[in-house]
Amino acid sequence: MLKPHPTVLRRLVEEYETLTAAPATAPESRIADVAYTLCVSTGTRDVGMALATARAWLTPDGRDTAAAAPAAV
């Protein structure tokens, strides 16, 4: 499976967290769309697992962890 670009992944996580922080003002269909896209992007079926996977793939500053890791020799 190919990982999504870190920028896209970070935006999905941020948007999902924003939408679920104020569910009364967010349309349920938008929350479902973002959750589905996040799940597909991470290859999981559970939103909680998708969020955990996405966060594990990103460094605190939003870069891809593979790019942040030193190259293996």
C-alpha cells in the first residue's frame, strides 16, 4: 500500500478532529466522508485505528516519519 502524501494525511487528521470537536455544527455526511477517506488512506476499517496510524506516520511537525528517519546503511 502506498502512503498518502504527508500534507494530505495531516489535513485529513486535522479536519476530522475539527469536525468531531463540534459535531453539532458539522454535517454528519462530511464527518463520514472524512472518516472514510482517512480509513482508505491508511488501509484500515476503524476510524480510531486510522487516526493512530496516520499520527504514527507523521512527525510532530507534520512531516513523513520515513523522510525524518536516517537512511539505513
